[in-house]
Amino acid sequence: MRAVHLLAVSAGILGVAPALANEDVLKRSGNPAEQVLQTVDYANTRYSKLDQINTGNVAKLQVAWTFSTGVLRGHEGSPLVVGDMMYVHTPFPNIVYALDLSQDGKIVWKYEPKQDPNVIPVMCCDTVNRGLAYADGAIFLHQADTTLVSLDAKSGKVNWSVQNGDPKVGETNTATVMPVKDKLIVGISGAEYGIRGHVTAYDLKTGKQAWRAYNVGPDAEMKIDPEKTTELGKPVGKDSSIKTWEGDQWKTGGASTWGWYSYDPKLNLVYYGTGNPSTWNPKQRPGDNKWSMTVFARDADTGMAKWVYQMTPHDEWDYDGINEMILTDQKIDGKERPLLTHFDRNGFGYTLDRATGELLVAEKFDPAVNWATKVDQDKSSKTYGRPLVVAKYSTDQNGEDTNSKGICPAALGSKDQQPAAYSPKTNLFYVPTNHVCMDYEPFRVTYTPGQPYVGATLSMYPAPNSHGGMGNFVAWDGTAGKIKWSLPEQFSVWSGALATAGDVVFYGTLEGYLKAVDAKTGKELYKFKTPSGIIGNVMTYQHKGKQHVAVLSGVGGWAGIGLAAGLTDPNAGLGAVGGYAALSNYTNLGGQLTVFNLPN
């Protein structure tokens, strides 16, 4: 009966039939003692049903144990817990540790891939990796050099490995993967090098490629049906991507897929977002540049696109659309709907019907956003679904070699990859945000395989006329499109949030604090400073009847690239170094896992 119960619990938010998904993943993600996906569950809610740690006792949290990863640079993602084992990953060279929780974190095995260090300078914005996934007795790692590896969870032995891309042309990986049914869903990084983004499905047992779908280009290669694939309820039509690029520019069009994946077993759809078009100079690529900056809903078995929605046509600001898609069932206008909520880099929080792609909500989740007045939600309008761009902040209209000033948000967005969380108890989303603006000057650039294909100079700074800091932690009502409460932070909140049944929400700060706040009010209940800045995602698990909270420290990522890579030029790191220069006064490099629990 235990297994039946777990399957029922795991179905929770989505109301799904377990036979349609990977049963091992569905069972284990329904057991709050474990965490087998970076997203916590297929719905990407980052919600735990554990409630031993709650608003009444979280202030008593203490450090239970720590573990040094032995690697510097930015530590994104989180550990996994499967049974009595914890699996910890690192940035490049992407070491994987298996730790025995019953023996105080004793190292059971260690996998250290041999990768060519020449991949490091090809990686945009630090050598991060967003973590491992588990399914059917295997740990899955997508390395920086795009080698995809299946490891035996008990021994660390390599089951199989395949090459997903080519670093010589700028293809790398920073993202996690998602096991769905008998397949592993995998993306690719490299839009800053003019790669052509794609999503690929590999067989879980053998590593054999099942399908690959590009995000730009010909219909067949994108797995788009001109008559059946829709945007905002209408068929996209023939050559929907090619028609929006000049000549063969789609071949170097970017639209990489280095973010997160969600899956609805009931609809059998995988959801993800695509990144920026290449280059960052919009004058060089006239048109809407479809399907960059787009939410995709694809059939898990075939890869065919059911619907798409482009959030930022003809991106002029590097507002990648790769952030997570959080799946919930909530009421809109009194009717229960299957929803998808997405907090985009462009500063708008979107809620769509995940079955049809209908746009339901699109509102600013940071009041500083100024590049567009709004997203047109009038279905009778010619600009329905499109952002209404403010000419003053249009880097295309202002032209090449012109410095457009005061654009909010900056290129790293009102939120980057750091995932939000959702609590079904409060029906609120908890969003780590960047409160940052920029100056942006595009210039002409020539494409050379394997060389940067950026074409813009940026500088970043805190949003003016505000609280003076560069971040906020926000509670958001996704059906109303409104901020419920907002906590100012000195620096961007670059860690992933975690919501729990104990009505506690956890997040980390770039200075290195783990913070716990009340899910209903945002009141700070606890904080502890770890040895380095936190850009990892907070996770929780239960071992021997006791709930633990764990987080990786290790400053880096785009916001911390100056510290991580030792850069001092204010314009380096695509503009982030100058904006976050003060961070060095608060933290330093280090790779450490810190685990917390309540005293006995």
C-alpha cells in the first residue's frame, strides 16, 4: 500500500495517472523524504510536503554537518537524496560525489570526468552546472563539454555516455536534465556563440537518441506542424520561423535551451523556454526571430510541438526565456484550469493554460520594468500577446553604436535561471529576483564558429529611485498577476527558492545567507551565513525520521562572475562585473554543502 500511497501523493497538484510517467521518478518525487529531480517534482513547484521544520521552530535550526566540494566557481543546483544516499555535483569539472547519510556523509564513490579545459572559455557566465537527475537506479549528468552520462547510482560505474553537442562551435552545457517515461530530456547552451538551439530526447537505458527538435529553422527540423501547432490559438503556418529571419541567419540564430523542464503526465507534454536570438545586436537580424524567446509545449514521445508562445519577439535586450515553467491547477474566473506560470527575464510574470497555450495573465513582477508598457491582452488587437515596446528603450530603434541608457531590467533579467517555488497552501509563488537596470550599446559583429557572437557592450546598476539594493524576494499571485509582498535585498537573489508544508520558504543570498521566511507574510524567521555566496537551490529531505535542509554555497554565476573568474573590468562578464563589484566586500570563493536540522 505504501507505493500506491506515494503515487497518489505525487499526483497531488497535477492529478495524473502514474502509468503515463516514469513510475520510479513519480513514486520517489511523491516521497518528500527524497529528492530525485532538481525541480523537486515534474510540475517544477519546488514544494516539499515535509513540515517537521515549521514557522514555530525554524528559528532553532542549527548546522548538522558540512561537506567541501573541492571546487571553486559558482555552485548552482542542489544535491539529490535517494534512500540513504546523497548525490552532490560541482561546477566544471563536474565531479559527482555519492555520500552515505547513515555514515555522516562518508564518500561512497566519486566520479570525476576528464574534460578538455578549453571548454571553460566557451562557457558564458561562469562554469556552473544546475545538477543531476535520478531515475531507475541511475544518476544522470550533462557535463560542460556536452557529454551526457548515465552512472550506476550504487557504484558510480558509467552505464553509457553520448555526445550531445560540439564545444568547438560554442555548444556547451550548464543545465540539468529531466527523465520522462523511458527518455531523458536534454538541452544545449551557447547562444552567445551563434549556435542553433535544440532539445533532444535520449533513451534512458541505452543513451540512443530518440528525437531532436530545433527551436529555429525549417518546420520539419523544429518538429512543428504548420496546421496543428498553434500560437495563441491559431496555427503557426508554414515556415513560421524561417520567415522571421533574414536569409540564412536562423542557422546561427541562438535560441538555446539551458534552463529548466517541466512535464505534465496527463497531457504528456514537456514544457521549456528558449533563449536569446544571436547576435545581441538587433539591427543585424531584422524580424521577430521566431522561435527564440518562446515557451514550447512538446509531446514527450515524439517531440512534436503542440503550442508555442513567443514572449519577446525580436529581442533587443538579451531577455532569454529559459526560466522554469511551474505547473499548477487553480481557478481563473471561478473555473479550474490547468495552468503554467513563468517568470520571464523580461520582467513579466505569465500565466497560460498549459493544455492550449491561451494567455491568461501577463503582468510586471518588478515595478521597475520600463522597456515595455504592458503585454497586449486584447484578443481583438493586432498586437495581441505582444509587449508594447517603449521607443526610448529600444536598442533597435536607437541604432548601432548608440548607448541606450536606463533600461530596466538589465540583460540578466528581473529573474534569471534561479527557480521560483509554489505553495499549494497559500497559492502563492515565491520568486527570487534581480532589481537591476542597464545601459546597452549594440555594435556590428561577424560570425566565426566557436568565437563570441555577442555584439553589444553593457553596464549594470541597481534600479534607480528604489531601495538601493539589487534584488527582491517576492510573493506573487499568479492568477491575479500581483505582488503580495516583497523583501528588499542588497544584491540579486540568485538562489532557488523552496516552499514547504511547514509554511516556511527558504532562499539564499549572494552574501551567503540562508534565509527562512513566513510563507504568508514574508517575515524573516531565521538566517545563517554560510562560507560563500549562495547561488544554489535550497532543498530539504528526511533521514531517520528527521527533516534536514541543505544548500550549496559557492559564489559565481552571471552575477558573481567577477569574483568567480577574477575579473575587474567593469564591462567584463557582459556588464555584470561593475554592477556587482561590491560583492567582494561580503563573501569569497568556496564550494561547500551545508546541512541544517533542528536540535534533538
